[in-house]
Amino acid sequence: MSSFNRRHFLLLAAAGPALAACGFEPSYGTNGSASGLLNQVVMDAPSSNETYLLVRELEGRLGRVDTGEYGLSVAVEVEEKSVGRTIDGVTSRYDVIADATFALRDMASSEVLTSGKLRNYVGYSATGTTVATLSAQDNAYERLMVILTDQIMAQLWAWSADNAS
């Protein structure tokens, strides 16, 4: 017995235009909320490894340019906390907590257009070899900067939906 049913197919075909007109559009689309920021944001030079990772992620999403309509400053403060210990008192797990501050400014007037402070964390295990622990630590920092980039981009999209040209 075939599981193909013409009625289901026709229903899906009829629903296609209704789903296409739902009002959603991609952020990076021609008239998307982020299109006014693409290739228009000049990033300030990073001052630490963490801000380098954050700037790299932001430039990957907004484009890397030397001149543009907007400037973006970011600062990151990172703290590592021991959150797990073995019976012997050896740390087995760490949390990496970061606070990121950003400010989008108009390059012509230097006026701050939007800014914010965000916080997030990730964890990593320290139970393996020294090399495995260092690799897990590096990976945790990279993951954390991707998460903070997601949060910054969401705030920039919200601002640009009403303000960016």
C-alpha cells in the first residue's frame, strides 16, 4: 500500500502561496532589518584575545570594511570560576563568564546610536590531559564569543529595523 496520497499533496500545493505571504523576511534580505548595516560597520581594533574573537565573529556577519557609515566598539570582561571539584579537591569543571559592552556610533558625528551590556557563560571540563583541558578552554572561549555575537547582532537588528538606512 502506498503512503502517497494525492489529497495531501494538493493541500500542500494550495497552502504554498499562503505560507509564502506570511510576512517573514530574511534579516539580510534586500529590505531586511540588517541590510542597512551590511558592509557599513567599521569595527574598532581588538585589545585582547577575547575581543579579537568577538570582532572576528561580528565582521563575519556584518562584513569587514575600512570605511562605513557606522562604527562599533566592543569590550569584553571575562572571569573563570571553578565549579566542580573531585573528592581530592582537584578542579574538574570551569565556567567562563563574560560581560560584553558594545556601542554603535555614527561615524560622521560620533554620536552613540545604540549601546548595551550583555552577559553569558559557558563551561568546560578539566578532567582530561593538559592538552585536552587547554583545547576545551580555547573552545569554550570561542563558543562564548559566538554566543555574545548572537546577542549583539539581535540588539543591532532590533535597532536597525527602525533606524538604519
